[in-house]
Amino acid sequence: MTKIRNVEGNPSEVWDDLSWTDMNDAEQELWSKLGWDEESWEEETEAPESEEQYWEDLSSQEQEIAEKLGYTQESWDE
């Protein structure tokens, strides 16, 4: 299985600098579970609902996925 990159500091700064194709399959799969696809990631279509949600409004599964991507409640809600 492909590893998810280790995110240090603000995860949004790390992920925002990557294009969809810069991510490996495992990372794309996690973002897909949060509603993203290549078109929304590249801002060709609207961002998924999770983009606007606060941590407390994410499902427990979505919170676990966000944590795998390096987010905490504080960094997600920024």
C-alpha cells in the first residue's frame, strides 16, 4: 500500500500546493472519500460539501480521513 505523505505544520498549505496528479493513489482515495475528484481539486467544478463543514459536522469516518491527511480539529476549522 502506498504511504500517505507525512504532513508537518499546516496541512492546508501542504495540500493546497499539490495538484491532483501530484498525489499518490492512496492520497487521492482519501480525498475522494471527502468528496473531491480531480475536477473539484483543480477548481474546475465546485468544491465538495466537506470543504465548508466544520470538524464537528464531519462524520466520524470523515474526521478519521482528515486525521490521516494531517488535520486536527483546529487546522480543519481554520
